[in-house]
Amino acid sequence: MKVRWRVLTRSGTFMTGVLIVAFWAGCAVCGRLIVPFDPFADDILNTLGAPSGVHWFGTDQLGRDVFSRVIVGARDILLVAPLATALGIALGVLIGLVTGYFRGIIDDLIGRVIDALLALPLVIIALLALTAIGTSAATVVVVIGIIFAPLVARTVRAAVLSERDLDYVAAAKLRNEHTVYILFAEILPNVIPPIVVEAGVRLGYAIFTVATLSFIGFGIQPPSPDWGLAVSESYGLINGGIWWPVLFNALAIASLVIGVNLAADGIQAAVDA
Amino acid sequence: MTIGRILTKRAALSLITLWLLSAMVFAGGQLLPGDVARAILGPLADAHAVANLDRQLGLDRPLLIQYWDWISHFAMGNMGQSYSYRAPVAPFVLAALGYSVKLGTLAFVLVVPLSIAGGVWSALHAGRLIDRIIGIIGLSATILPEFVTGIVLIMIFGIWLKILPISANWPPGAALPTQIYYLLLPSLPLVLVLFGYLARMARAGTLEALAADYTRTAVLKGLKPRAVLWRHVLRNALLPTITVTATQMGYLMGGLVVVETLFRYPGIGGLIYAAARDKDFPMLEGGVLTVGVIYTLAGLIADVSHALLNPRIRFGAAE
């Protein structure tokens, strides 16, 4: 474990990714305190102003400062995406442990459900589910978490399959340990590395999906300064030469997605090492 | 296993997948929304009218019967009545599918040679600068959401350079070259999303084939490098890439929802988005299930072509 940690902190990929994500996490937590303008304050006399010394990234169609909104815009996506990932990991680990350990009919069933889920793009299943139960930050978390669960379960199940017949599991069985104890205290600690890798990858997908859903109006709702939402509110303006509200928000999404994926790649490399 | 048995087994699994998929879509479209008639008539309609509409739409029957009714009609090509248009869903889905096929085909025609060339080029120069550049471009293009790359491309090619139209809708009656010209910009985000993954597959396959014994033998027996590359390396390297290409259809469909919305293009992705926005459940179910069917068929075709192209499977030597 210590060796892995050293590999991780010396990996340029991982550290670059972590720095980018840490920057946006900092903005999400205390962005409101450091931004030069109130991100929610309209200024009707100063709409669609180009970037200047006062408004670094210009102002949007309601006169709100784009720079302040981009900084604070990290907040909602960095709340929704990690929560959805955590829910998916928690459910998936539970299902994966049980199906990998017991196998049998439930195992086959989960395999088929995963195939069916994979037959549709994430955005389309999420769209269907969100239309059915209504869109809010909470339902986005639940829907993405539930869609992730079987995908995580498949990874965990594969790891459990290679552990379940090892001697330490047999020893625990002979000691007459409770099944719950064997699953969570014996097997789980040994399958943590693949779970951590999976969590990194899933977080990348969650951010991708939440941003996309917000862009098409099924994710984070106004008046949030969320980046995907901001792009969807102002991309009609680029034809008229108003590029700044769209570009800076798009770049913010791009940097966060790249940061998370760099960190996830670094973790993968450290676990493989 | 012989090829016949492999195909039968694979087709049976696809049927189970489709059945589960239809159950999921049915649950999403008809169970979760609750009272559909109430949703159509609004909160102010009286209970009598709601019950009437429920009966009219057949929503007062047992669920299993509703499901059977829905899926058996769907299999016959009858996808029900749209709530918004008060007309059959199927013609809308078919028309939208035609538009999406045009866009998707263009994206595939562009991305397959590009990514294979990129991947093979990378593998031949493994570890050098060009390999790293292609790798980084591929990775960032794959992980970025389509609407982000789409908007950046619109800004560069549509607004700044002004060389490509920013709307996907060609003038009525335009010939095929004009249509392709209008579809070029919308297809680019899809090309980018697929490029990274396919190029990585082609690179890995080529590297594996380059390191194989048969390649060393071919080189040692004095074949020209070009002949080694074409006859020994690429024939083995590109097999997995071809299989993966077909499975990428699904990701393409997900991208279509965003790209068609961004470019206001009347394809199946745009249809699904509009149906979701208007809570037009029959239209939504028809669109989503159609996408699922196409994707499952694409997976089946991928496996079959893989089996047919690979002599080891074709002659039953390997699983």
C-alpha cells in the first residue's frame, strides 16, 4: 500500500489531475467568498459586455459576471457527480460481493441486466428515467447511481470470484464466521484496489453525464451557475459574435473532465504497478 | 463449438437482452410516470375525465396485459400514438432514423480510416513524440462531452473561419454533396469521441501483431517491410478493431442526442430529446427501444463478422 502511494505521488499524470480537481474543489467550497462579483446579481444596464479589466470573462445576457459564475459554477456538478458515483459504488459493491460469492441464478440475472443496460447509451437511459420521475439534483444522483450499480457490480464480482476460493476464505468458513463477516471483513479489504480504480473511472463518466444532462435541460436547474447549463443558455448567442459566456464555461468543463481522467489514469497505473 | 452453435447461442442471448430492455423501457415509460392521463389533462381536470382518458388509453388494464399489448404491437411495427401529435409514432421514428443514419454513416466513414491510420501510425512509432501526440489527442477527444467539442468546433469552423455551415439543415432539395457539406460539422464531435477509442484498439492490435512470432518469421525470411505490414501485421491487428467498431454504435447513438440537439437536426436523438421534453411517453419509448434494437443488432453483427473473419473461430478450433 505504501509503495502504491509513493508511485501515485510521483506520477506526473496523477498529480496534474489532482491539482486540477483540487483547484475546482476549492472553487466549489469557497468560491462565493473570493469572486469579485455576486454570481447571481443581474445588471440590466451591462448585459453581454465583452471581457474587460473589470469583468475578466465579460458579462452574460442578464449582466451577470461570467468569471464569478464560472468559479462558483463548479459547486453543483462537484456535489452531484461525486454523490452519484458514491451511490453507484456502494450499491455496486454490495451486489458484486453477494453475486460473486454466491453465484447462481442471481448472478446470471445481473449479467443479463448489465447487457441490457449497456445496450443503451447512459444519456438515453438517464433521459428516460428522469422524464419518468422528474428532474432535480436528487433524482439525477439517484438515476446515475442506480445505472452505475450493475456496472460497478460486474467489476467487483470479477474480483470476488478470484478471492472466494482462496485459503483465507476457507479458514474463515471453518472458524464458523458469519457470511456477512466473511464478505465485508475478509473479502472486501482484498478487493479495494479494483474498486478504487472503478470509482475514478465512474467519477469521470458521472461528470460527463451530469454536464451533458444539464446542457440538454435534464440536469442541474437554473438559476445555478452550472457550466453545462450556462453553455446551453448562451450557445445561441455565438452566432452574433458573443463567444465569451460559452467559451469560458466550455473550457471549465473540459479542464475538470481532463483532470478527473488524468487522476483516474494515474490510479490505474499505480494499482497495476 | 461450431460456428452455427455460436451464432445460435449469441442470437438467443440477444433476444433475452432485448426482452429485458423492453421491460426497462416499459417500466420507465409507463410505470414510473404514475398517472399518465392526469399528466396529459393537467391538475385541474376532473376525476371523471381522467378516468375516461385512462380507459381510452387502456391504462386501467392489468400491467402484464398492457405490456403484452405494447410489445406485441411494437414487434409488428406499431409503436402507439404520440401524445403530442395525436398520430402514430412509427412514421416519426422512421423518418428521424433516416436522418440519423445519414449523420452516423458520415461519422463512421470519416472515423474508421482516420482512427485505423492513426492507431497503426502510432504503433509503428511507439514511444516517440508522434505516438504520444496521437495518444493525447485521442484521449482528450474521447473523454470530453460532445457538446463541449461541438461548440468549440462551431466557434472555429463556423464562426471564426466561416468555412462550414453551423446548422445541419440543408436547403430543401439539396443534392448529396451539399447534404454532406452541411453534415460535416455535426459529424466531427462524433468522430472525435470515437477516434480515441478506435485508434487505441488499432494501436494495441498492431503492437501485438508486430511482436508476434509470425511477424519475426516474415521479416527473417526476407519479405519487404511493406509486405510484412500489409499481409501479416494488419490482417491480424485489425480484427479486434473491426469488432469494436460495431459495438461503438451505441456510444454514437448517445452522442446523437446531444449533437442533434446542438445542431437542431431532426434525427432520432433529437426526437428522443423532444419527446422527453414534452413528456410524450409513446414517442420516447418508441425512440429509445428502436435505439436499443439497433445497438443489439449491431453487437450481433459484430460478433458474427468477427467469427467469419477469424479462421480460428470459423473452423471451430477455438471458443
